[in-house]
Amino acid sequence: MKQKRLLAALLCSLPSFSYANNDLGEEITVTATRSEQPLNQALSHTTVLNTSQIAASGAADLPTLLRKQAGVEITQSGGIGAQSSLFLRGSNSTHTLVLLDGVRLGSATTGATAIDQIMLDQVERIEIVRGNVSSLYGSDAIGGVIQIFTKRGHGAPAFNASTQIGSHNTQRASAGLGGESGENAYGLQLSSFKTNGVSAINPAIRPAPFPGFPALGANPNNNGYDNQSVSGNLSHRFNADHSLSASLFASQGRLSTDNAFGLPTDINNSRDSLSKFALASDNHFSERWVSHMQLSQGGDDLKSYTNGVNSSSFRTANRELGWQNDITLDETSKLLLGANTLEQKVASSTAYSRTSRRVNSLYGGYTGLFGAHQLQANLRQDRYSDFGTANTGLLGYGYSFDDNWRASASYSTAFKAPIINDLFWPFQNFGGPTYVGNPNLQPEKSHNLEAGLHYTSRNQHLDLTYFDNRISNLIVYNNQLAGTMINLGKAHITGIELGYSAQFGDTAVSAALTVQNPRDALTGQRLLRRARTYGNLGLTQALGAWKLGGEVQFSDARPDNHLVNSTPVALDGYKLLNLSAAYALDKQLNVALRADNLTNRNYALLHGYNTLGRTVSINLNWQQ
């Protein structure tokens, strides 16, 4: 009932839209259906962040940028570079698929992607598709998919460079070039980032000693981070119908970390590397048949050190061969047919009982427009070598009231494959509870219903969506069965999310609001680290060569577990004020000032871990 009243209030508070013809310069998305589609036709709530929006955000890394989007919550165990978790629409942190140029990077041992190691100097575009889309992409897409596109060469060859200095001795530098020459296109981007950071663990919380272990405690030193990243691409067009391309990405981050259960004098560090290499062939075999074949490998390599000694290492290689075919049936409908084979391999200091698996997948889809009516249907089957088969599907419908307003509804299923840790971890006793993998685990499953209202005009875009996601077969820890993981948990997540952006002359407005109820379906308790209400409001004003901006990020309280004794605690709500100012020195060069958390609000995203207080930075950007 509360959500219905909120929905009515939101509708009443929306701006009065004119019903002029939509002459919007069409933004294109490829993630919502795996094929090119105008953004204003996407049935799923989809957000596209382009190069200028990413630059204007002032964010250095991916987690900082994503926190401002509807439906996205982030936790982080310290400052920039510290381990981050992403909750999309209240689902678990392993329920969002992250792709880099269509390639899986995620760890097969943790089930998550190290988004904290992706720096935005390498990124040209981001697409966020919310809701179940396993029928398009397979495992993990219970909450949705986030696809990141690295910078590519376009048009005449051009150079770019930028630099930043800021609080905590933060230093950033980036340079690149890209363009087209004849039938060839190319791009290369290099970036470096370094910061002294803050102490990851809050010393006011950790000093409480364990009984019998009074000497334990985290090192109170600042936990710095540095990152070096590179991305590159090269393509050759043989003729109007056939092209071949290659792309690479590598990010290496070095982070000083804290261990809440070590000695205060311990020096803890980690090295986290993400990598991607892909070869692709794009072919127009006829006017109606477009083929895309890609061979790729995505990697995640994490090593941890204590006092200079390697204490653990985990390395995942995702090797994939995919073939996708887009077949145009007529002017308004398209057929999608594809096949993938994925091999995941793990190399680790942990003696897993099994270190690899293979996934063979088939998928198909249909999209069509019939006057005011729109239809999307997808089916997919994934066959895993370790647990068997997972079948998923999606059926979506849209109706356009006029050139601007349309409604949508969909039903979809999704799954999350068990991770290697839960399946094949060897028996261990951590000085208390035992833990051992269970090779008989089955996938986590999801059924999602949603309905949306969308508005698009030349200068405004609105998505208002209600979602109801029921997740079953959740993998949970069972301390009554020798610490074995079992399929027992259930979750029920309902909510409303609003995404709005507008440009009125020299004034830009943006709003993101999520009101949700993510709960354990068996106990009724709210899921950890997830808020009921959170969002972001932004305003930007151009004044000649100046561009001034401000935004407010907010969240209400969230439940969590105490860092030391795991008892239930609450993370306080917060409101953060960020201000920015940019000045264009000429058409190629601009300088930008930014102040984040201007009021120096003390808040936590994860119990016991610090966040950055007030930070100030100055950026110099040049684009040829």
C-alpha cells in the first residue's frame, strides 16, 4: 500500500510534459536485447552513460559513478580501490553480470567482478540494464547487467590527455589517441592513479579485543592505492560487409589493506589484476543476416600479502567462443540466434577438489513492432559440466500511447550458477566454524515481474518501474552439517525506481530514486546492507564558458553485521553534498574543480570501515 501511494505521489510530482513529436537524436543501446536498439524502445529500464556524462561526473572509478544510478547500491571496505560489492535492485552482490566489451571478467571463486579495479579514464560508455536478463546472457543476471565499453577510435585521428590532483595526495594522469585512417580504426589509452587514502578500518570500532586475544587489531595506517591501466583496439574493414577487430584491456591495482583479526603492526597488501583480450569478426552475409563471432578471454587475478609474504592467490580465466546472428525479418522485426561455449579455469593457493568447468549455451530471441505494440521474447539454455542444465526465458510487451509516452510489462526468469568456492572448497577449520564445499549444489533461481512507464522527448527522458523479484534456492551456510553450503534460502524483493534526466536550455536536471523492500522470504528480515530508500539529485547550469553543478546523494539506514562479533547493527542514513565547477579555456582545453562530501559527513557503507570525508580535486582535460 505504501508503494502504491508513493507511485501516485511520484506521478503527480512529475513535470508537465508537452506532447510534441519526438525528434530526439536517438541514443542506441546494444545490451537490452544484445542487438542495436534505440534507447527509447528498450522494454527493460536501461540507462546509457556516454563519454561526456562520465567526464562530468568527476568520478575516478566505476563504483563512485554507479552509486549515483537508480537501483544501484555500493559497499566498499575503505577508500578508492578497496573491495567493492554491487547490489542491483536489492539482489545479492553476485547477482549482477558485469561485462567489458561483451567479455566476462568475473571471478569463478567469488562470483563477483572487481569493479573497484576499473578506472573511468579507460571507459567510453556504460549501459545498465535492470531486471532478469539471464535469457540473454546466462548466469548472474538476476539483478541485471552492467556493460562497460572501453574507448575506441572514431573519426579523424586525435589525442587526449587529462590530469588531476586532489585530497589525500591523489594524483591521476591519462593520455590516449584514436581515430580512423582509411579502412582501419585504432585506439590506445593509458592511465595512472595514485592516492594515500585513509585507514580502511575504523579504529574506534576494532580496538575491542577478542576474549583471549587482546593483542589483535587492525593497523591504523593510511591504506593507499595505485593503479595502472591500458586499453587498446584495432579494426580493419575489408569492404562494406566484412571487418575484423582485436581489443585488449589490462588493469593492475595495488592496495594497502587492513585485517581486523591480525596484529596492529602487520603490513597487509593485495594486488588485483583484471584483463581482457578479444578477437571478433563482423560479417553482413546478406541484407538481412548479420553475424558476429568473438573469441575472448577475461581474467581476474588476486594475490594477498602479509608482511611481504604471499598468503593467498586466486586466478580465474574465462575463455569464451561466441557466435551471434541478427536476422532481419522485415522492417519492424528481428530474430536473434546464438551459441556460446565458456571454459572457466581456476589456479589458486587453495587446493580445490576441482578447478575447471565448461558451459555450452544456446539462445534465441525475437523483437517486433506492430504499430503501437512492441514485443520481446527470449529463450536460453545453459549446460554446465558440474551441475547440469539451466533454462531461462523472458517475455516483454510495450504499448505506445503517442510519440512520447509508452508503458511496458515483462515476466522473466534468471539463475546464478554455484561458484567454485561453494562447490569445491576443501574442508577447513578457521579456528571455530568449519567450512567445506558441496558439489551437489544447484543454481539459485529467480522469477521477476515488472511494469514500467516511460517518457522520451527531445530533451527529457523518464523511466518509472515497479519490480517484483522472487529468488529461491539461495545458497547459504549450514553450520549444522559440518559447515556445508546448501540450497535453502529465499528472498523477495519489491520496489519502485525512478530515473529522470532533462535539458532545459543551459540547465540540466537529473534524478534517481529507488524505494524497495529487499527481504528474506523465510524470516521477513531486510537483506543486509540494503536500504529501503536511496537516490541522487543533480543540477547543472551553463553560464558562458562556465558550467556549475551540484548534487545530493542520500540513503536511509541499512542493516549490517558487526565487524568483530557479527551481531546485528544498523548503518546510519546519510546525505552527501557534492559541488563542481568547470571552465572552458578554449574548445579543446578545460579545467574543473570538484568538492565531494562538502559537509564532511561521517558515514559508513560497510560496518567498521571508513569512507572518504571531504575531498577536493582539480582536473585539467584536453581533447584534440
